[in-house]
Amino acid sequence: MPFRKIAGVVLAQLLLLTLAGNLNAKNPPVPALGADYLPALATADRLLQAWQAGDAESGVSLLSQHAKERAGAEAVQKFFSNSSPLAYEIGRGKPMKGGRYEFPVVLMEQNAAHRVRRRFSSIVIAITGNADCAVDKLP
């Protein structure tokens, strides 16, 4: 292979590596998801669906004992009895120590003046084993 052709291939590869490096600087790579990420995300979604529907029974069944004790029975009932839930958003979760994930959430509610209010919070999901999950912290 002639020297010019080899030099051209090497130069093209260096250019691609430089561009990839610049792209990664602007958008850092997303870490790989663990096998328990999807069940944790699904549990967060089920909890927020129960919140949106006002279904305390389904929602409470997803809570860990720790979450029930930490929040208290009155706060748990208040969370699910909100009369004006509209929608929610779940952001990308991040792993925490002890087999847990934290998901940022936005709860959208309507106040008495019919204005939409956004409440920013997070949900912590504990992996309890065999892809079973429990909500360890309410938003």
C-alpha cells in the first residue's frame, strides 16, 4: 500500500477520534444500565400511576416498611388523596449505594385557581431481590 494512502487512512481515523472526543466532551457517555434498572423504573412508574389515579391501596402496596415508617400513615394517605393530580415526569435514574436507585420526578397538580403547579422531587427505589422492588422514599 502506498505511503500516501496509509497516511490518508491514519489521518481520517485521527479526525474521527478527535470529533468523537469533542462530541463526548459536550455529551458525556451514559453509563450502562444494570439488570435491576428497568424493574426499578417500572416500580417508580406504578407508584406515580397510583398517585395519579388516587389509588392508595395499590400505591401503599409498593412501599417498603422503611418508607411507611419514615413518611407516616397520615402523609402517605395525603399523598394518594390529592384531588388534583394531572401528570408526572420521571427522569433518568442514578444508582445509589445499597442496591437502590433515585429517580428525579416532577408532579404536576392543579391548584384552586386552576393553575398548573409543578413540584420537583425524587423517588428512591430499593431492589429487594429477584428483580423485586419497593419504593423506599416517596416524592
